[in-house]
Amino acid sequence: MEKSECCNKKTYRGEDEKRIINNRISRIEGQLKGIKKMIQEDTYCNDILIQLSAIENSIKSLSNHILENHLYSCVTRDLKNGEFDTLDEIISLFKRFNKC
């Protein structure tokens, strides 16, 4: 799939879904601000690393939430409409998710 095709697609989310996603993003932003403060206060490295791990888990959880919704909405819709190039898109996403 060409990049231009991807950029022309949109996902319409309901207000509840937007609220859920935005709340999670706000929580992640708060965690990042907390780490910034920890750095300024010369907090012990181990404590900062623990907080970084928590942020990483929060981001993974948000990614999984969006991926699950994508599979149930966009991908299902596209497959019903015979748009099988969406499968290539999903395969690419899984490859990206599984990078170390």
C-alpha cells in the first residue's frame, strides 16, 4: 500500500471512544511530566526507569485498544466491501508491533 492511500483514509470515532482515548493520552502525558519533574529533582535512576516502564505499558495498552477497535470497525468494513488490501495494512502493523 502506498503512503498516499493510507493518509486519505479516516476513522470516525464516537464521542465516547474519543473520550476514552484522550483520557489515556492525558494520563500518559501526566506520567511524562512526572518523569521530567523526577529528573529535575535528581530522583534515583531506578525509580525513573520504573516510571518509564509504566509509560511503555500504558502506550502498549493504548495501542492494543486502538488496534482492537480498528480490527472490529475499519478492517471488518473494508473486508465486507472487498477491499482486501487492508490485509496487507494489518500485516504491516503486526510486523511493526513485533519489532524489538
